[in-house]
Amino acid sequence: MFNVRKLAWVGFAFMLTGTALVAVMIILNEASVLYTFYPPLAAHPFFYVGLVLLVLGIWACCFGVFINYSHWRKAHRGQPTPLLAFFAMGVFVLWFFASIGITIEVLTLIPWSMGLVETTNVMVGRTLFWWFGHSLVNIWYLVAASVWYVVVPKLIGGRHFNEKLIKLVVILLVILNIPGGFHHQIVDPGISLSIKYLHVFMSLAIAVPSLMTAFAMFAVFERAGRRLGGKGLLGWLKKLPWGDVRFLAPMIAMIAFIPGGAGGIVNTSNQLNQVIHNTLWVVGHFHVTVGMSVVMTFFGICYWLVPYLAKRRLTAKMNRLGVIQTIIWTVGMVLMAGSQHAAGLLGDPRRTSFTTYGDHSTALSWIPYEYVMGMGAVLLLIGVLIQVYAVFHMMFFAPKGETEFPVAEAEDGAAPAPMWTERWGLWIVLLLMVVAMAYVVPIMDFILNAPPGSPPIKTW
Ligand code: HEM
Ligand SMILES: [Cu+2]
């Protein structure tokens, strides 16, 4: 039998080397292209080589998961896949198809950054970048959602929501995701209005599985709270274990997805995007979504996963520190992301160093918000330091003991998900059809009616 564990280690080695190479190029100031590393901004060729290694590592892990899944299916015919494994399939299918866009982009940028070709097609580069970049944020989101659906119910003494709905949410997120990339290009030139309209529509479709998640999770909370004796309209809320960091952190993360998702709908609406694009609003949006919804969930995971891996246990003292850390992080994010949203609405540009534009009154109106942003950032730094301390402590110094890997069970008598949900071949065909619908026409248009290409540009 093929050794999947070895393949995963190979993947890990590739990703580690790739990340190190990318980090070194950034630290040497040879890659001043930021997270959105599309052309015409250019980095050192080794930056792109590091990214290629990273993608190879991701592919090794993808194939490991696919092989494991098919072995499991063969050995358990007629049985639905366990929920966490189903989420893993969704995440890695999305990883694989998302990374195709970035691979093509990076391979074309290597000769360009080496000076072997003079120019590159900027629109194709940006489009391939967002094909990947947008899917990436949803890969993080899907991982966080797997914990919301499968782990959090167990932590509160409840059961997970209907398995069919959960699997349907995963399938929809995988199929509908990649075209969302275009909502980052709403103000880009060279894309016809009808294509942009199609994309606004496709991108709003992703809100459907997100709303299904909100409904399902609140139903799980209410059921668990009522089972614990919560009465009246909202009495069940009080019964939830608010003092348990393993619950508190992902719960605040979920609540943050309400403004995060609402902000996303603003961003993805054509007219509203004209107001907020390239302002600090977008930076605020991704701090609420990534910094709160995703990262806080990952923080919460640490408080049971690290002791589980290290064969130790979470002490009451460490739990208390975790709660304090969660509160510091929440206040920091609310201050920082809140003021970024407000300053962005007043026109404060992102990716720009401080200036008052000759003491222009508009620019001066941003300054109070920038102070609050700084205060939030200080709290976030403290939060991160506590988190690093907590992980080290739980890994090496916490008392020895057993920690459970919490996985919720279905409600008594609940029907398992129907077997059609396992038809990954079909979901992939649908994914490819949606990608083709979204990308074939605009990319052909960018290539056939290509504007003059751009040479590599370094801003600093
Ligand atoms: C309801 C779902 C969401 C929608 C409709 C949405 C929509 C958008 C749009 C349209 C933009 C581009 C704004 C612009 O530059 O003009 C954007 C930016 C961004 N979003 Fe979201 N978003 C959603 C959720 C999320 C989530 C869950 C994450 C992360 C986990 C996320 C991470 C980001 C990031 C990192 C950026 C900034 C990318 C950059 O540097 O330009 N978003 N979002
Ligand atoms: Cu996006």
C-alpha cells in the first residue's frame, strides 16, 4: 500500500523549504510585493521558486488526502464518510484547483523576473492571482467552519447539526468558490460590464452556504442550551460554557463572521465597491474575517489540540489565561478593524505610508482613527505574545494527562447523509464547469486583445 504518511512528510518538507525561501527573500528586501504579489510588481526569482516549492508541497498533501479517502471508501462500502474527513476532502479539493491558477502565474513570472522575457500580461497575472487568492481565504474559512460544525457542539455538550446539511454546505463552498476571485477585480479595466455582473452574482451565491451555517450553528447552540435547562427566549444562551476558552474563542469567531460576511457583501456589490476599494475598509474587512473568524478559531483549537498532541492537559489556570487572551484579542480587533472600516469610508488609502497630503482636511480627519488603530494593534501584539506562551506551555510544561479530541455525534435517530453527497467526481466536474463559465471568456479576451505588457517594476 502506498505510504501516505511519507507523502505528507515530503509535502511538509517542500512547504517548509518554500516558506523559508520566500521569507528570506522578503527579509532581504528582494520581494517587496506584499501578499498580493501580482505583476507588474516584481520580486527576486527565488521568491517565485519558493512559491513553486510551496505548491508542490500542497499537492503532495492533497494527494495524500485523496488516497486516504479512496482507501477508506473501499474499506467501508456504503458508509458515509465521517464529517471531519469530509471537510478535509473539501479543503484539499479546493486547495488543488485553487493552486492551479497560481502555478500558471508564478511559472510565467519566473522568466520575466529573471529578465529572460521583457514584459508580462498584467491582467492575466492579476486574474490568475485572484483565482487562487480568493479561494485561499475560503480554504481557511472552511477549516474554521469544520471546527464550528464538528468540534464546538461536542464542547458544549450538544450534538452536531443534520449531516446532510453540513455536507451540502461543504459541496456548495467547493463548487462555487473559485469564480469569487473576480470580485477583487471589480474596478479593474478590460473586463466587460456583463462579465462583472455575472461575477457579482456568482460571488453573492457563496452567501447561501454561509447563511446555512449561521442557521445551523445557532440551532445547535439553542438545543444544547435548552437541554442544559435554559428557559425562555434567550435563557439557553446563559447555559453555554462562556468561561471555557475552547468554546469562547470559536464562538466570538463565529459572531465576527456576521459583520465580516456583511462587509463582504458590501465589497462584492459593484457600486459599493467603488467607494471602499483600495481603502483601509478592505484592511478592516480582512482583519474581521481572517483575524477574527479564522484566527480566533485556530487559537481556540490550540487549547485542546496542543495538549492532545503533547499528551498533556489543559489546566484551569491556562484556561483562564486563554479567556483573557481571547478578550484582549477581541477588543484589539474591534478597535483596529472598526477604525479601519471608518477611516476607509473617509477615503484613507491602504498600502500607503503615513502622509497628510499637505495637511488636507480630509487626510487630517483620518488621524483620530489611526490612533485607535494603533491602540488596537498594541493589544493584538499582547494577545499574540500570550498565545505563543500558551502554546509553548501546553506543549512542554503542562501536567501530563489525557486530552480528548472532541468530535460531536449526531442527534439520536438522525439519518446519515445520503450517499450521493460522496460523489466527488461529480462535484469536481461541476467545479470545473463553473470555473470555465467564469474564466474562459475573460482570459481569452485578455490574451487576444492584450494591451502592451509590462516590464518588472520595483517600488522599493
Ligand atoms: C461573505 C463572504 C465574503 C465576501 C462576499 C467577501 C468579499 C470580498 C471582496 C469583494 C473583497 C475585495 C475588496 C476590494 O479590494 O475592493 C474582499 C477582500 C478580502 N477578503 Fe473578503 N469576502 C468575504 C469573506 C471573507 C473571508 C471569510 C475571508 C477570510 C477568511 C476574507 C478575506 C479577504 C481578504 C484577505 C481580502 C483582501 C485581499 C486584498 O489584499 O486585496 N473575506 N472580500
Ligand atoms: Cu474574495
